[in-house]
Amino acid sequence: MKKVTKFSLAELASTYMWTELEYGKNFDHFLKFEDNCERIHAPDVDCDEFIEKYEKIYKPVVITGIQEGWKAQSKWTLDRLAKVKLLLTFHRLHN
């Protein structure tokens, strides 16, 4: 993973590389794939079952419903995140 990240970051080393390589114009290529990953609903699968069916055999799985009931879903709105970013930016600039 580190090698892939390092390579991808090197490819986008300058702020203009995204534009120069026209990545924004080539999203259609990345959307053409067969999604064959199994999906499970978190509340329907217990820990032991998950370990046996997915973790032990390194089988990829999309887990849905994992954040149902999390307070963060209502607390962390885009508006609130923008305010936090503004506060952090202000703090960084003035300290």
C-alpha cells in the first residue's frame, strides 16, 4: 500500500498535475467495472460469523448499516465541518 500511495502521490506532485494529466476528464473509465463484491448488513452478522466468512480468508466485503444510530451522522453536517475547518485554519494562522 505504501508503494502505491508513494507512486500516486509522486504522479500528482504538483498542484497542476491533476489538470495536466486530465484525470477529471477520465472518470468514465473508472466507472466501467463489474461490482461483484458481496454486501452484508452489519446488524445481521455477528462477530464470529464475520471472522469465519470474511476475515480469516481475506474475502473483501462491503459492510452496510455500520453507522446506523451514530450521533456523528446528525452532528457532523457539512455546515459544521466548514466551521471547524475555519476555526482550525484561524488557529493555525494565529499561533
